[in-house]
Amino acid sequence: MRIISGAMRGKKLLTLEGGSVRPTSDRVKEALFDILQFRIEGRRFLDLFAGSGQIGLEALSRGAAEAVLVDSSRASQQVIEKNVRALGLEGKAKLVPMDFAAFLHSSPGLFDIAFLDPPYHAGLLQQALPLAAGHMNPGGILLCEHPRDEQLPETAGGLALYRQYRYGKIMLTSYQRVQEG
């Protein structure tokens, strides 16, 4: 696993080992950042269910001002800490070692971009989506990675499903603020 673009392009990242871990593939990561390409610079990025932290760290490499990396797994937290140190991003990457719901209920402020990639088929995405939606800045975008056979709601916490992208068995679903008027 590596950073694919930006200031830290080509830098290798550590990942967790084992069958329970499912890092975002380079193909899906590239597509995700193609969707976000002109929206990252200077923004506040939330990587919920961060795993190795690769998505939030990629955002920082591409110019995000801050990335908040949330994960409840101690093994994931250790990998994130090592990746942040290896990239020298201690001042911009903030590891939050807690459960997604506890984090989102603790008033973490607002984000411009949020990426949600929980373990598949565990019901966590349906729980996290409306909570995370409540922490989005106006004009923000929330993206979810999920299996193609998992249906997501049309609306969540004031955000509406904007667009879906398919990459084999994986979907990226984007949500944005419902336009009033």
C-alpha cells in the first residue's frame, strides 16, 4: 500500500495483516480522489473507520489542511501512528482512538469531506451515515465505500444521495446537502 499522488506520492504505508482487514484498493482510492480532485485543498477531512489511515493520509498528501482518523481497534491505531510518523504528518493528522458513534456524539466539529468505510455487512454504515451527516459543513461531501449489494438510503441527516460509482463489486456513494429553495 502506498500514497498514490500529491506531495508524498510513492511513500509506502503499513497495513494490518489478516483476513478481517480490507484496505481500499488503489483503483477505488484513485477513483475516490478523482471525485474529490478540486475539493481537497485546505479542507478538513474525516476518515471514519480509518484502518491504516491510508485515505486520510492520501488526502493530506493532496493538500487537505487536516485529517481526523478515527478507529476503535488498538491494532489499527498502532498502524496509523506509525504511518503518520513515517510521513511526518504529526501536525496535520489527528488520530482519535475511539468508536465512531462515541466520536460523532462528542461534537468533533464540522468537516468538509468525510469518508466512511466500515466493515461490510455489519450495519455500521447505516448507523454512522446519519451521525456523520450532522457534522458536515455546508457544501461538504460525504463518501461511503460499500459492497454493491448493500443499499444505502436516499437521504441521511440533511444530506441527499448525490451520485453512485461502481468499481466491480465495490460502490462509492456520495452524499451532499439537500438544496433548499
